[in-house]
Amino acid sequence: MPANGKKPFWKNSTSTNCANASCINPARPASGALSAPPSPRTACAKGAPSPGAAEKPRGGRGRDHGPGVLALDCGANLGVHKVEWARFLYGWSHVVAFEAQEKIYYALCGNIALNNCLNVNALNSAVGNRCGQIDIPEPDYLTPGSFGSLELQASDHNEFIGQPLDYTARTIRIDMVTLDSLNLQRIDLIKLDVEGMEQQVLEGAAGSLERCRPMVFLETLKADMNVTGPWLASRCYRLFPAGINLLAVHESDPALPRLKMKTAGSV
């Protein structure tokens, strides 16, 4: 436990449904444990509040639901989104990033540390519809490739990332968690960029979606929207297209009337 007595985010829940204790391992390097905030000069957010200053939530979610916003990024890659989220949320909210590729995870942690984003936790873990472990291909990171497009599971239509991948011999075993297994008390946003595993992640988060009703922002390039679209709609989510992505907002969300996007219709 950090010296200031605060618990890491995974300790805020009362229990875990994950049978494999290594799925949520506090000993694994986690950038940005919930510790004392940095000084204003080194804070991730520009113009961070001075000591003793009131920390007021910014943005619609903070106004609607109060401080303590929690954003989950499944498929965090190098952390481009995380750094910007952390800057915006500094002082009143938190980000949790999941990245399955070990070498990419190291780069993610480096970007978080270099930008002093202490309101971010990063986990080297896949996210899916079960808890346990998964063997994923390990590319040659010294050879150019589109590593952000790497798919963790073999299929008959895997995208070519610039080099061949071996899903049987050249693999590495990593932890896999479900979002439900974390038993988080609050979730405000789930971002999914998981290269075809979108539906699996959502199925593993069904209880969290029902309980917390977070916004869901997912990439649709490899998602089967004939399955995922109706699955979300059946749980009272309104769907809004956003280029190659989709925004899903629960019908009870106070932000819904403020959205001026065209409804996705039948997707």
C-alpha cells in the first residue's frame, strides 16, 4: 500500500470473481499507483491546482456524476489517448489502461512516467470474456510492423502487420481479465481498440455495463457489428457512429440530450 494509505484502484472493490489471482497482481509494474499528486510544476495537467486549491471536475461527465470519473482503456498501445485523458482528468479522476503486448506495455509505462501522469494505472494484461491466461503471438519488434494492428487470436482473416506471425510456436503467455472480475464500484467510460475482440470484452463486462452504465467507445473496423450493435441496443444503449468508431450511450445518461450526432440506426 502506498505510504499515504490510499489503495490502488483494484483494492477498492470488495472481492474478485477471477479464479486466477495473477489476473490482478499488485506486484506487476503499474505506472501511476494512487499516490500523492506531483507538484504543480511537474503535474501531468497544465495549470494543475496549487496545494489546497479546490479540484473541480471539468467536462459533462464530471458535472453529471461528480468527481471520481474512471475511464478504462482496453488496448492502450503507446498511450497517446491516456496522456491527454490524464491531463484533462488530473486532480479529480483516474484512468486505467490495459495493454497485452509486453514490449508495447513498457513503452506505454514510459510515456505515462515521462509525462508525470500519476492518475493512470497501466496493466500488462489482455481483456476478454474469461479470466485466466492466453498465449499471444510475439512479433519481431526490431522489424518494422503495425504492432497496434496485431490480433491476439488466430483466425482465417488475421490482418498482415508487415511481418508474418506465428500463433503456435512463437508466443508469449499473459494474463487475461474480464472487466467484471475487477468489481469496480464506478466506470464512466470504456474505450475498446482490441482488434476483433470487442464482443468478448463486452461480454466480460456485462455486469459492469448494467451496474455502472458507462459510455462505450469502440473501434468497428474488426468488430462484428451485426452482433455487437444489437447486443448493446438490447441493454438500452443508443448507438452513434463516429467514423471508424462507435459511441454507445445508455438511454438513462444525462449527457444523451446534449449529443448532436446521427443515430447509428441498424448496425
